Amino acid sequence: MAIPTELVGSLPRPMKLQQAYADYDEGKITWQQLQAEQDVAAEDSIRRLEATGEPIVTDGEQRESSFATYSITDTLAGTGLAENLAGDGQFFAIFDDGHHRQLPRLTGGPFRYKTYASEFVEKNVKTATRPVKQAVISPSMMSLLYPLEGELDGYSREQFLADVIDECEKDIRQCFAAGAVRVSVDFTEGRLANKNDSRNPWTGKNMLGEFIDLNNRLFDRFTPEERRNIGIHTCPGGDCDSVHSKEVPYELLLEHMFDMNAGYFLIQCASEEDRESVYKLCGQYRRDDAAGVSQVCFMGVINPLSPEVETPEHVRDELLTAAEYIPADGLGATDDCGFSPFSRDVKPLHGSPDFARDIAMQKISARLEGARLASAELGHKMSAA
């Protein structure tokens, strides 16, 4: 048997591209000049990923402000913000190193995306020689744009959520139409929903169940065949080599996460202290029948926040341990998180984003080779049984 392997999506942006984002925010270069730098970095990402042997590639999200905001703003600083949004929204997350990331604030309706991820896919399929995947943002993350308390005049919360679902569905369908073979929905807010951080009020609102129900409203619009190639990604954050919710007991998320009717899950695990317990929980809660689709657990065997490169043998051993709890047809390999989910990230533990790009490719190569080694060993065991 061959253990499938898939990357989450993002790669560190070259320092030259990060400087271009800053220059664009300051009015020093044009939008066309910024896009030219994005295109160079995206094409380099695809070529380098293909050189590792990655079976399904992305552009490393080089054209995106961040995994969470690509659809509503051109840059993290808020340049090019979509209509009916202001830049002074609530924190999405406060990271362990003290920095934070902030979302825009909805000022009225209707809610509409400014940019659809299919625009990236259309460019990527022209460069790639391998199949292309695309990550998109979840309805649950977009729901945090609406005020936590009360309602906006003339634009109810329910109408907003209906618009969010429509936009998210359109985003996914257009990605497939543009040539993506897989689409994964980022759900890093899942674990954070259990943190209850007084500095970040939404985390104390017990919103995990609401998030899951909202995302299932999206998945209900797709057939089981379509959902086999629609995934969920979860992690405790990844930005500036820091996390936002790793101290939250993982079981608080994992015992509910598989209630979402996605076909596969990209699950952070490599950076957990007790990885075996995570494999066990995933094996316990994944479903053979999630509204018509059997769920696959792509377990994180690579830690993107650390500059230390895992060996293929380490990856192999982790996957063999995971296979003791997760059925062979429900197991895959991935990285814990995107390597740089936000476009402005200097990667302090790595020393520079350019060095971090090199390290990312080494780590991806180790994942691929480790998955191959584990597949061979599992194949031998199965043939001998």
C-alpha cells in the first residue's frame, strides 16, 4: 500500500517579496509591480515543490495576504480592503510570543469576496506539471468579521452567514473548475475556540460547536464524491515561528472535529509531546461514513516551526505508529501547518525567510521519503499476514 502525502499549502515568502508587500503598502510600487514579484515567487515555489517529488503542488500562497484574509484584502496591512469592511476588527489570535493578528470589521452588507482562490489556481495550472491543490478559508473564520454582540442595522447575522456560505461554496467550486484536484479548508480557529483568552473575547464564547455546524452547512452543498477531495486543516497556529493555542488540550477539538463532513483532514501532530495519543484519538473519532464519505487522516509528521529537519526514518516510524490506530485506507502524511500562513513573516527561529524556504524543501523531501519507507514496510506486513 502507498500512504498518500499532501502539503498544507503555504511556504515562506522570499524576503524580496515581503519587502515588495511593504513597499506597496507605502505607495512606493504599483499593484502590477507587487503582482510581478508574487508571480516570480509562486513559480519558484511550484518548481521547487515539483523537484522534491511532491505529488500535488501549490504556489506556496505567495499571492495571498494570508490564509485567512486573501479573499478580503490585498495585504495584511489592509491595503485594498474589500467593500463593507474596516481595518479595526477583533484579534483573530494572540500568539505565544506576544504578537497578534487582527481581522477586519464588517460595517454592513452584503458580504462579498474581493478575490477568489480560483484566480491563483488559474495561474498555477499554467506553471505546474503536476496536479494542483488550493487552500481556502472556512466559513467559521469569516464569521468572526461580524460583531460579537448585537446586529448591524439592515444586515442580520443570519443573512451575513448565508452570504458567507454562498461565497465559500463559490470559492471552492471555482477552484475545482479552474483545475484544482484538491481543496482544503483552513480551520486553525478550531483549537483556539477552546482557549478562553480574556484578551481575545471571541475565544470565551464556546463557539466550537457553532463553527462546526456552520462549516457543515457548507459541506452539505457538496456530494460525497466531491467531498472526498475537500479537506479540513487544523493546527494550533503557525506565525513567526510561534503558536496561539497549543496549550489547549487537543482532545477538546479532536472529539468533535470529525463531526464535520469533510473527506479528509490535515492534522497537526509532529509538534505534540504525546503524538501517540493524537493518533489514538484520530483513530477513535474519524468516521467510515461521514454523510457518504470515509474520512482520511493526514497526520502531521513535519514541524514547520522548527529549523531542525526531520529524518525520513523518523517520519517512517511516526507513520507506522499511527497505523496501529488508524486504518490503512484512512491514513496519510502531511506537515503540521503551512510553513508561513501570513505573508509578512521573517521566521525568527530560522534566521531569515529565504533560509526557511530552503529548510521547508528539505523537510518536504523527508516527509515524502518517510512516507515511502512506511508504505513499503506496511506493504510487507500486509503481504505476510
